[in-house]
Amino acid sequence: MAEGSKTDFAELALNGKNYLTWADDCQFHLEAMQLGKAIVRLGPNDIGLQLHEKAKAAIFLRRHIHPDLKMEYLEVKDPLILWTKLRERFGVQKHVMLPRAQQEWATLRFLDFKTVEAYNTAIHRIVAQLRFCGQIVTDLEMIEKTLQTFHPFNMVLQQQYRNNKYTKYCELVNMLLGAEAQNELLMQNYQKRPVGAAAVPEAHANFPSQGKRGSSRGRGRGRRNNQGPTRGTFKKQSQNGSGSSSNNGRGRGRGKGKSNPQQGDASASKHAGEGCFRCGSQQHWSRTCTTEKYLIDIYQEWKKRQNSEAHFIQAPVDATSGEHLELPQPAAHFEHAAINVDATTKSDTPLGKVDFDFDTDDLL
């Protein structure tokens, strides 16, 4: 292994809180370097290490301790002596860790965690600390700890898991993880839309068209399929079928396409029997009407009088008896013209034969 300033694992802290893990890492690495005898007290018949091997082990230990600890044990050259002093100083961490781990085990509850994975991580960490300190925790104790700390709402579920009689803690955890994943999927499907509602169609769904009207092909540049602005000019479709197509032709110039000769007849039959709604003439339509405005007004007034509206009037009802009351009849109003009649004046024209001579222009 190359000597250098880079450490292979976390160095020993100044307060020694990570001494237990640091000691295990040191033993593994020294054994891999074939220097495990450097930190072991040998018997009289055992063959010890050479000086350069002991120096190599000492360099490895000093590189993996805090700089302040390195200055404190600056005079120690033997790796066995350095290892022994560090163990005497920080080896009592088991006595500090054990009460804390026991307290965490006593207060551990399954219902205090949001997910099964978080609970599984916590229980394995506590059990590892207890086993390191010499207290053995079996799988049956872990299973019983988990089932006894279920939420009261899950009492039936807890009894079902207990009836399965698991012997390994990993089997129970795998079952809980699978049930949690299925419950999350069920809630996601429930929250997608209200109960009884149909599925929302896709926003970008494409449906094929049933048919194309006026599709034809022409000559020129660029394809056209009823999309986007066009380049070039196109003539309107004439009655004899000649002209350019406007749907599926090609860019510039005239297109040679098929026209619909029945289109003009359909437009004419649609307005057949209808005259000008402005002046009432049957000779032209309203868009080509050139009748004078005062004649149009006279026609419109006449047309309004032909289609008089009937208004529905509900008779009032007596609040006590519920009978319909008679509506008051309006006073009769007659239109009359004042005629000046002179009894002494005689007219040569007999009554009933009065001739009114009007000019045609007066009517218009």
C-alpha cells in the first residue's frame, strides 16, 4: 500500500466517539497488509515483526488519528504501545453506548415512523449497537417489537401478521414493504379523478379525417393541405370546372383540379322562391338591390303590419277566493276625421261617387 496523506477511512476523533468503528477498520487493514502482529502482544515462542514492518504499522496508525492526538503521542514509536494507550483511553465507549442503545430500544415504536423503510433503518442501527456492546437481540424479539407497536387502527392487520408466525424479521419487513407500496398505488389511482368520473382523453390525440372536400393536385412549388398561408395567386372556381384548386395543390401558379359543377346550382336552389327582403321584389336579391330608401321604408312598414304579434295577458286572481277577476275594459276610441258640412251648400257630385284624383308620384 502506498504511503501518503490520504486516509483509507475516517480518522479517530479527538473525543474518541468513533473509536469502536476506527479500531475495527485498523485491524482489517493491518491484517490485509500482513501487519496484524504489530498490535497484538506475542508469546515467547512467537516470531515477531521486523523493525521496518513495525515502523510501517506505526505510520499507518498515526495517519488515521486526529492531529492533536498525534502531537499528544508524539514520543510513542512502538505501534503496540500506541494501540494500547488509545484502547485504555477510549475503549470504555461500550459502557457509554450501551445505556443509550437500550433507551432507544425501549422507546422504539413502529407507529412513530412515516414509512416502513425509516423504521427498518432505525431498528437495525439500534440492534447493531446492542450486539456490539455484548447484548444479543434475536429476530423473534425484533418481530415482537414491531407487531406490539402497531397503530391501534391497524389492530386487525397486526393480528393477521401475527397469525402468519414469521420466524425471521426480514420476512415480516418484506411483507410490510410490499403492502406499503400497494397502498400508495391504490391512493394514487383514487386521487386521479372523482369516483364515477370518466377518464380524461389525451390532450394530443389525433383522429383521422372522414373525408376531404375539394382536394386536388396542381403544379408548382410546395405542397398544400389546407394548412398555413399560401404563396401565389389562385383564381376562383368557375362554372365550367376550369381554374385552380385551393386544397391540395402545389405552391405557385395555376393548379389543374376538379371543380364541382353542382355547387352553383345548389346555391341557386337554396335561394329559390325568395326575393329581396328589403323591397320585396322577386327580380333580384338584397345584395344587388338598388331601390330607393323611401320605398324600402314603405315596404318594411307594410310588412310589419302583415305580421302583427299577439300578446298573452293573464287575468288577475283573487287572493282569498282564487277566482279570476275580470279585466277592466278600455274605453272605446274611434279615429274620426272632422268634416265641415254646410247644409246650405249643394254639390253636383252624387254621394258615393266622389272621385279622388291622385297623381302616381304622390303615392311614391
